[in-house]
Amino acid sequence: MKKYLSYIFVLWAFVTSCNKDDDGGAIALVTPTEVSNIGVEKLSGTTIKVYWDAPKNKEITSYDVIVNDKIKASKITDTSIEFDAVEFISKVGSDKKNNTNGYAKGANLVITIKIKTYDSKGVVSEGVEAKRNIFINRSPEAFEFENIIFDTYSYDYMEVVWKPAIDADKDILSYDVYFNEIVVAEKYIIGSDAYEGLGRVSYRENFGEYIDDEITIKVVANDRSGGSSEIIQKFNFRATDSDLGTLSLPYDEVIDFELNSSEPDDKVGYSFRLSEKAGFSIYTDSDVRLVLKNANGDYISSGRKMYRESLQAGDYYLEISDYYDVSVFGTVTMVFTTNFKSSDVDLGLLTLPHNQSYDFTISRKEIDNKIGFEFQVNENTGYFFSTQSNVHLSLYDANGNYINNSNTKSIRGADLNSGTYYLVLENYNGYSEQNGTINIVLLSDPRLSDISLGTLTVPHNQSFSYNTSNEVDGKIRYGFSISEEANYNFNISFPNYDAYIYLYDNSGNLLNSSDYSAIQGTLAIGNYYVEVGGYASYVGSGTLLFDLQ
């Protein structure tokens, strides 16, 4: 009997000595029906794995897992579970031992794990309980972009602005910013001097080569314990573009466009191909900017109207951009032709004297923004061309050599040899169509309009009305003779300060002159002439007051 009791005592002592977990905590009596080796492992972030060894008793069929008094699994057959432990972090606080610069780095989580077993008859065990420590790090919370700005004219500047992420563990966050796979900024920290507390990183590099493909902007927020959170925004600048294909010349089309405020680059584009050299006129009435580029993205022209007499065969891209970041609807007219002088007028041979007006229209479809009048003369002549329309006038010979031009709506000259000439009217307000008339005056001898007053008796007082509008030399001469000495006072009434009055002797020597005023003096017996007119290409009329005493 004593020997039997001794065996019982030894067995009780052995079982009692095993009634501790790995950390020395009290656990229930371990029998073949209870689990062993309870452990915990962090998988990622706040996700953990609780695992255990199954009891040797093969009748055990399922388990209950209780963590910090919460049932996390019921009657499962696996010997491990995975779950997010974030719900337990707020109860235990932060681990102050791992502080860096006064900031907590994650949470040292202590959890109590209890596992109960069930046999095939549904009998539940007392369960085994163990305490385990595990370091849990919460990743930065979701955050968002504030703005992404592209310089879509030069494609060499980009700015990324974002709202800061929040980290529940109060980690100091740093940010990595990516343009596609290019690191724009690394370990960027939003400081106290940040603009409105936002993250702001600029990228000053040429990224024009990427605009035909999708562009990805990514910002990654990193804590100091391996946790991260990222935001991504993708842009496709060409998503709303259209391909017009190869243009069949002549090409004259009106294209409807829609430019939404949601466009990432505030632009829409049209690609096209020319199979041969051509001139073009492209214009719009909408409040947008047109830009024409070649296949390499090189700038060719811009404005609300663009035109050029010659564009080589190749691939091109028309960009329509918005000034004000609003939705715009409108049309663009595109005209391409190999014969940009088809609207010119051939007046043929003009006989002298010639004084006639011709109607003209310079439409916005004119790819050189001009209209030309070709004519021939078979004798030397003076010329005077004038218009009231807002155009520049230029005169060329048959070989394209410049002869004369003016920005004051008229040009004149005294010596034009026989031959072929080309009078060009250029619309210097290309945004609107120009209509009007061009007056063409040709006189073989400018002096035919001069006036001879004969021999005048002193005193003599007379007024002469005159008009230089058709004067190819821009002036009129009044010749006279006197047979006795006289005092003179010649005055002009001319509604322009470009007017003048000159006095010459019979040999062409200038005796007196004045701009828009009177001249006085004394004349001896002899022959003289008074010349009135205007400087440069002046056109006008006035009155000459002629007084001899």
C-alpha cells in the first residue's frame, strides 16, 4: 500500500511541475487532450498568426481559439489561425522602450491565447492558456493627392502635392515620389514650414517622351518600422486624341472638338499625315490656343489662326489647349492645299492711263493670308495703289523681287518699267476676314496732272482745291511766271501733318518749304512753281491759298 501511494505522489509531482507555460504562467493540467507549443508570429502589418501543436489524442476533432477574451475561431480543424490584431493595440499602448526621438514605433502587444479542444463526442476541454508578446506595426493610413500639375507646353516641369498620411503609431513618416519608375523624391519629410501642411515635390526634367503613353504618379508613405501606404494616379494625355489619317489634298474640313475640364493636360489633339508638301490654314473662333507640332514634338506654329505656304510631307500633331481650365466646345477649320495662289487675280495687260477699283476678299482659308493682283504694262509708268481695308500692300516684279511696300494702306512710285508685276494685299489681322477694294492708278507721266497758271499780274490772290488721291507721285505742281518783283504768301489747308508745300525756281532749285504751314518771302521776275503733297504714301485733299502782293 505504501509503495502504491508513492507512485501516485510521484505522478502528481510530475504533472504539477509541468503546469507552467513557456513564460512561467500558470496553465491548465496538460493531458493528451490539450494542445501544446502555443506560438504567435507576425505576418505583415497588424496581421498575426497563432499556431499550436495538436494533442496526441487522435479523438480531438476541433478547436476554439480565444484571444484576450474574444473568440477568434470556433470548432476549427486547422492548428493555426490568422487575423488582424489591430483591435487589441489600443488596449496595451505603445512600447516606450523602442521610442526614437520621442516618437513611438509601433506597439508591443501582449496577448493571452486560450485554446480549447473538442473530441468526437463534443466534449470540451478546460483549455490551455498562454501569454505571448509580439511587436505590431500599423501602416500609415490612406491619404490622397491634393493636386498634380504638369507644364504641358514645354513638358519639363511637374509638381505633385498631397495631403499627409496619418500614422496611428505616431511614427515620423517619410515619402517616396515616383514618376513612372523614376524616383522624383526619396525619404521626403513634410516639415513645419510646409505650405499649408501639404507634401510638395517638383520634377524639373523633360518628360515629353512619355506623353504618348500612360503616365503613373505614385507617392509612398513609409513609417520607420517597415509599414507603408501608397497612392497612385494615372494619366493618359492622348486618351481623347483622334487620328485623322493621311489627308487627301486639297483638304478643307471643319472639325468639332470637345475640351473638358477633366482633361489631365487641358488639351485634345489630332494627328495627321501629309503625303506631299502643302500649305495650310488652321483657325478657330473658340477661346483656345492652337499649336502645331511635327512627329518629334518640335514646335511649328501657334495661335488662334496659323498659316504657312509650305509644310513638308510627314506626320503632324495639332494640339487644342484651354487657357482657363474650363470645358470648351467649338470647331477648328483645317485647310491644306498645294495651290495656295488659286484665289489670286490676273488683270492682264493694263493700258495707260489706268484708274480703276477692284473688289477683293481675303478669307481665313487663305493659307498665305494674302491675295495677289498680277498685271502687265508695256510702257514706263508711275503707279499709285490704295485701299481703306486693314491690309499691307507690297509690289514685286515677275521674278519675285521686292519693289515697294507700305503699312499705311497705299504705295506709290514714279518709275515702273514695262513688264509683269505682282501686287500683294496681306491681311495683318488674320483672325477675321478682310473685304474691300483696291484702287490701281497708272500714269505714264506724273506731270500730266500739274497745273500751269501762266503769267500772273501782281497783286494776285486765288484759292485752289486739290486732291492727291490719284497722283502717282503724291504731289501736284502749280507753275507760274511774274514780270515784276512781288511778295508771296502761300498757305495750305491739309488735314494731315504729313502734308507739305515747296517753292522751286524754274531750274528746280528749292527756294522755300514748310510742313503743314505757310511760306512767305520775295520773288524776283521769273518762272516758278509751287508743289503741294504729302510725305511717304499720304493720300488726301486740301486747299492752296495763293497770294502775290
